[in-house]
Amino acid sequence: MQFSPQDLARIRHELRTPINHILGYCEMLQEEPGLPASFQEDLGKIHSGGRELQALINEYFDENNLEKRRQDAHQLYHDLRTPVNHIVGYSEILEEEAAGTDLARLLPDIAKIRRAAQTWLKQAESHLFGGGTSSSAPWPALEPLVLAPPAPDRPEELALLGRANHLLVVDDDEANRDLLCRRLQRQGFEVTVAEDGRKAIECLEIGSFDLVLLDMVMPGADGFEVLQRVRQTKSMSDLPVIMVTGRDSSMDVVQSLSLGANDYITKPVDFAVARARIRTHLLLKHAQEELRTKMEQVRRLAADLEVRNDFIRRTFGRYVTDEVVSSILETPQGLELGGEKRVVTVLMSDLRGFTALAERLAPERVVELLNIYLGAMAEIVTRYSGVVDEFIGDAVLALFGAPIRSDNHAEQAVASALAMQLAMPEVNAQLRHLGIPPLEMGIGIHTGEVVVGNIGSARRAKYGVVGSNVNVAGRIQSATVGGEILISEATATPLRSLLRLGRSITVHPKGVQLPVTLHGVRGLAGAHNLRLPEEDAAPLPLGCELPLSVQCLDESKQVVGAPFAAAFSHLAARRAILVGPERLNSGADLKLVLSGRGGDRPALYLYAKILGRTPGWQGWLVQFTSVPSETAAELASLLAQPPD
């Protein structure tokens, strides 16, 4: 593209307009009374950058120099962007310092300086390169800088970035070094600077760094040479290198990446982008370091246990628990298929509302939830001398008294159940970091005779338990509400003097001829000395009854029968008094739909279990088993309203 003298005169005039804005607003700000010395110093650097842009106009947009300058486009990009990087960078620093202070009145003028510099760069590159050939276009829109805090690091990132990370900033321009150094230090990084490539090489030989920010165009050893020296001794995962330069042609990018650069950032530097890139590469680096450490630990363990593991793989590969393996090792006949009758205590636990929650979560979140929950519960079962026989989805089936015999298996099972309930707040705290709402668990325990032993074939077998008493434990669990432990009379009898009991109910489990009396366990004295927190306060009267549509659920939690009308007369956080129906069964599961909301608002629902009729109440006491967040908010608002 050829320019006439008249064209060049017009372009020089056009480019001087944003520079006049930069210098004019900068000088106005310098005249403000009471500015901190550091503020005045940074304004001076911005003013110097504006003067540099003035000089570039006279130097590049001259009929005698333009064509010669345009022949080296890479150097031209570098020369244009360096002073713009100074102006934009120091403007952003001033905006950050002024925000939230009495200097906030200066923010509009500072923003005008920053936008004027961005405008100047776009205009200059457009005139020099016919609409701009820059591949990066760092300023896609001239919008005001939003001074919002960076997104918080996730817990796993905080764990990896918990220590101070040491960065090396290499740039031959003093202002560029100062800008990056100051902004990185504000983010908590330890920063060392090097003014050229040879100084950078010296720093790398004597110091330890986590990441390098490397300029490309420098006197002496340029960025490419420094990068080659780094990669002779450090891999990309050992020491990430991010190129930071005003040169942005595809050739430069390809050459940098082929020499081992991890990433590439162009000037003027968008610091939010730079911070995100730095954090990403540090997380990858620390993850690799942690992986190498863990792999080394695994290799040492594998070497120490090689002989034992080989023996176990060949002989006991069918078994999955150390307790079962130990029992078999002590009794050679234990390898034979078959079983024996034995009195044991069976524990069955299950999460409330898990199925509905799992349908709303991503698959990876469901697996994370189960791993956290089941891992915690399995550790507790093992601590109290139990054995996890099965994980059935979110349910846990555990045995006490088999395969290792025990005289106090009922006490161990009850102690384990109490410890499992007491561990749920910590489990929920971990789930909260994943954005998962709190969960509740019900536990049923029964003591009786079962058949235990090796079940399967000669090629594939497991140590398991069968018998009607296993089914009874499952039925007892289904009668629980969240946070509750119910035990059978057979389990309670030998522990009567140690137990602190809650409610007692009589149920007729499917497949059992006689009714079964169940006791809620609130604590266990003696050696274990465990106790659950106090139950929720009694429901309080509502100002007016809350109308409901009620449906009964069968054992598989499917709706059966026609809906009928009812209402809440009293309400607490997890319980309510249901009035209206005269005949209901204790232990029945209900689906409750809040009616009478009016308009086209979606219906709200929740699930509950009937605890029975309580003396002094006109109605049925129910406990909520699954409450969606929208319904919980509605109920909370009702609780917050004083009764009439």
C-alpha cells in the first residue's frame, strides 16, 4: 500500500488525536492534589510512553522512512507495542490501586488513557499493514476494564498452589519487567527479573524456578537461544516457559513451540489472560510432580510386597478383603466352596434421596460422591471389626461376627452405625466443595442366624452371606428416616443396659411372618461411648394450614393409589404434622405436593415417611426424606413467618 504525502499528513493527524488524549488526561491527573508518590511515578511512566508514541509517528509515518520500516514487520510490531504495553499496563495498575479508595474519582480519566492507547495501536497497525495482519488481536473491544477479583481457585488448585511459586521474568525493557514483576507479586508469586538472555541463563544455572516468562527480542542472547539452553536440561513439565513478546507471526509461534515453549502471549499483555495461562501451567507442573512422587511410592511398595502379592494373586485372587484372606490363611480348608450357619449381626445403610439426586448430577460427580461416601463408611466399618460384604449402589451391606468370629458383634455393629452417622457432617463438608447438597443416611441392624461362606465356582468365588435375616436387615433399613438407626429386638436384647434409645415402632416386614419391634438408637455407653446429637425441635404451629396433595409409595418408591388431600398444621426443619387423613400406616413413604400456589408457578414436592401418631398432636408426625432445594426454600420462608 502506497501513501501520498497528503495521506501521511492525514494519518499523522489521526494518530496524534489519541496521543493528545493520553498526554492531556495524564497531565490533568498529575495536577491532582494529594496523590501518593507511587501514583505520580506511574503517571510519569505513562506520560513517557505517550511521548514515545509521538516519536514513533514522526519516525514511521514519514515519506522517507515508511517503506524501509515496513520491510521488517516483526521488528515494527515489537516497536509499536512496547510503549502501548507500558501505557496499558501502568493504567491497569493505577485502576487497581484507585478502586475502592478516595482516588476512585480518577478512574474514568485513567480508563480514557488506557482506551486511547489501545485505539492508537489499532489505528497504527491498520495503516501500516492494510487493515492489520496481527494474528492475536489482543484488544478485540475497547471496553472499560472491569475491576472484578479473579475467580477463586478451586480446592484442588489451592492444594497444588499452596506454596510460593518462583517465577523468572526475562525482558530487556525495564518498564515491561517492572509491570510484570509488580502485578505477579500482587498475586503472591515470588519473582526474579533478568534484563537480557545471558543474565537469564545465569539465573537459571544458579536458581530454582517454577516457570519462566521469556521475551523474544533481546540483545545478545535472544529468547530462542535461552529457550534452547533451558530445554537441554529441563523438560516442558519440569520448567514451563511462556513466551511474552510483541512478535506474533505464525512463524514465530511455530518456532517457539517447536523449540519447547509451553505457551505464547503477545504484547500488550492482557494480564487476566497471562495469569490464567501461568496458573494453568503451574497446576500441570505440580500435578506432574505429585504424580511422580506417588509413582515412586507405588514402586517402593510394589518392591517391598512383591513376594507376598505374587502369592496372594496366585492363591487368593478370588477374595477382596484382607480379613477374608487372613481367615483363609489360618484355615486351609477355607478355600473350599461351602459355608456354615452362624449367628452374626448384619448392618445395612442407604442414602436418602440419592436416586433423584444422581439423576440431576453429571456422571463424574455421582462417582465422586459415591467414592467419598463409601470410602468413609468402609473405613468406619473396618475400624469396628466389621467387613463390607457388598456395595449395592449407594447402599452398604456389612457383617459383624464373620468371617472373624466375635462375641460382641452386636455391640460392634451398633457402635459402627453411630460412628457412621457422626461422620456424615464431614462427608457433607467434602461434598459441599463439589456443589452437592447435604445427604442423609438411614441404617438398619439385625442379629440372627445366617449362612456364611464361599459362594460361587472354582474359578470365581466370593465370601458372602445368605439367609432371611439378611433380608430382615434390609427391611429394617427401609423403615428408617435420614439420620436414624433402627435395630431389631434381637440386636437390642444383649445391649439393653448400654443403649440410649429413641422411638420404638412395630413393623410387618415383607417375607416375615410375625411383626418385628424396632428401636431407634441415639447412643451407646460403655467402651465406645458414642452419642448422636439431639433430635430436631418439635414442629411449630403454622399461621394457617399448608394444603397438600398426598400419594403413597410402595417399597420400590413407586406411586400407588389415587392422591388425596391433606395439610401441614405444624412445621419444623425436617418434620411436620400432617392432618386430614384418618388412616395411614406408620413407616409408610409419601410423596407430598404443595398445592394452592396459584398462577402458573411449577408445583413443589417433597418426600416423607410417617413416624406415627404422637401423643398431644392431632395428626400424623412425618419426617422429610428428600426435599428439593426449591421446596426447602419455600418451607424455610414459612418457618420464618411468625404464627398468627
